[in-house]
Amino acid sequence: MSKRPALPCRATRSAGLLVLALGLAAVLSPRPARAQQAPELVDRILAIVDEEAILQSDLDREVELHRLNQQYQGEEVTPDSPELRREMLDRLIESKLIIAAAKAADMTVDDEAIGRSVDQRIQQYVERFGSQQAFERELVRSGTTLSDFKERMRTQLRDDQYLRLVVGKFIRPDIEVMENEVNAYYLAHLAEMPSEPDSVTIADIMVTVQPTTERRREIEHVVTQVRKALDDGRPFADVAAEFSRGPNAKRGGVVGVVAPGDLFDPALDRAVFALAPGEISDPVVSSRGVHILRVDAVQDDGRRAISQVFLPIEVTQEDVDLARSKIAAARQRVLGGEPFAAVAADVSEDEASAARGGLLGTFALGDLSDQFRSVLENAEAGAITEPVQTPAGWYVFEVRGRQAGHMYTYDELKDQLRMMVESQKIETALAKYVAGLRERFFVDEKI
């Protein structure tokens, strides 16, 4: 059985205490006073919690962190508003109260573990932005530096550790989840329970969209010029700046640091990780164009810093229409009675599946791309689909089998349901605990 999907969960303000958002934030810096200009308000105290001040700049950063985290998670970004700022200020106050309670109980955090977590999170951002340089450019655009960002992240992870310690000592030991509570939660949320989608066993015929002969000759000519320039000893960066047509050409072709699997095409992966530092690849053809790759350095963990000369493969509508005619003709042969496997072996440019009579395998509909799902979700076993276009080319599918999905049973979801109920109980208990901390510790709001 395929792995079970995560259960739905509702976001609450208390839940915000359990997950400290990470993101990029603009620094609120005082501007230099201009001559004969009235003094300018740089910062102000919004609240004091157990002798710890919360500043206007802290709230501004918290709002920006929240909005940017929504953006990176693909959520709708909440507009800045008095209501949002009130929520974020409450979150800051609650965090300060949690830390005060932890310190009063002589709890300490593991600074070395926090440092390792900071490094791991930074690397995740580097990978998300594609390179160290791209990540640092985004930081600059947001008005901060890498060192400042690391320090903020260290503070957030430290606060998160304090929260976990407090929950572990004062909240979780009193939480008990009964079997009947888990079952009641399941019955009350039946409409929200995940289900396994239908799956289909499919075969394909694929025809790629190829550039014109003239365009291929142009690319071959440029490749020859690039190889000659490199053979003559010109620096790779200079050659890339002159000949590359990729977005990194102005940077001398610098792509950044990549790990196995980061590149969009396996052929590029194989080429990069077969090179030693300083070596340059033969031309590598991908679905996007021709790449000449150089390994600039090898990291201690095996990742490679690379540069490239990139020559895009440009296709015209005439090329698209020609491939469309070819796939349509193949489909007509199948509809006319020829075995799908025989036509796939004869026509398909998907070499791996063509060798198996077009067979691709069995896939859950939810795992397929939007283009594939659009033609397969209502196709019955034995159906031959209409041609569908993707960035890789044109496809026609034969549905060789269809298996109905099902809703997951209580027994299949019981462990996840138990965690959901426990999480809700912790949220409720934590909110009550924090309300008690407001009575225990000094809190003075200035707004």
C-alpha cells in the first residue's frame, strides 16, 4: 500500500507557538538625519515581558517573517493590517513568557545543536535559491546580510528549543489520549479523511518536438566556436560571457553548488559528477538545449560548484505542428487495428518504454502531472487517449488497467489520528498555560 498522506490540520494562533517561521526579513535601520530636519523616531518599545523589551523593529521583522514564510509555503500572503500586527505581537509576548518560564525552571538549550540546525537550514535556502550567490543576492534585496540572517535564525531555533522543553516538562505529561477520543475525532472528520486515489497502468507513445535543421546547424557552429576558444586557453568565464545564452551568462556562466539529483536532467547529473575539478564536459543535450559544463570545485560533502555555457534549443510552431502530426498518425495506426506495443516500438522516442512495448507502469492519478491526469482521469481500461502536449513532447497513452482507490480505514489512520488529537490537547493546554504565565510574570504593553 502506498504511504499514507498527512492528515489535515487547522492553523491556530496557539499553533504558531509550536512552529517558529523561518524566512527572510528586511532590517529596519535608522536613516541618517538630514540637515535642519526634525529628529526622526528610530524605534520604540511596544511591550516589556519579565524585563525583556519587545521593540517596534521586532514586530516589523515578525510580520515580514510571517508573510515571507507564507510566500515560500505557497500560501496566500496575508496583507499587513492592525489585526495581523496584533496577532504577531501576541506571538512575541507569548514566546518571551515561554522563555521566562523555561529559565525560571533552570532549563538550558544545546547551543551546538542549534548551530548545526542553523547550518542545515541555511543549506536548504541555498538549495531552494539554486546557489549560494543567488541566496545572498536575495538577502541583500531584503536589506540584510548572511551573518544577520544566521543570527536571527539562531535566535528562533533557540526559542523553539525552549518551547519544546516547556511543553515536554509542563504540558505533555498531563496529556492523555483515550481510544474513544481518537475514534470520535475520526467520525467527526470523516469528510476530511484522506483517501487513496485511483491508479492506472499505462503505456505511451512519445514524439519529441525537434528544432529545425537550420537551428541545429547554428548550435553546432557555436559549439565549435566555444570548443576552439577553450582549446586556445581562454578562461571559461570569458567564453561563457561571450557565447552562453543562459541567465547566468553575465556571471561567467556560474550556476552554483549542486548535489546529485538537483539538476533537471539526469544526463546533466551524470556529466557533472563524472568530472574532476577544472574539467570541462563534452556538449550535453537536454530538453532545454545544449550545455557545456565545468566543475569549478568539489565540496567536502561531494557537492560540486559548476559553471556552464548554455545554448537554448528554440523550436517554432512549425516544429510543434510537425510533431503533432507524427503523434496523430501513430494514434490512427493503433485505432486502425495495429497493436499499441508494435506502434510504440516503431515510433516512440521514449526509448525505455518503447523497448517494453510502451509500458510505463502503474501510477496513482494524484502522482501524475496535470497534463497527464487531464487525459487519464476519466479513461477506462483499453482506452487510447487523445494526444497531449508537455514540455518533453507529444504523448498518446493506452490505459492497460485501472484500479479503484479507497478511503483509508480507521485502523490505517489510527496512529496519525492519535497524534492529531494529542496535538489539539497540547494546543489547548498550552494556551491555558501561557495565560497563567501572564499572571506569573510582569507584562507591560505600551500600545
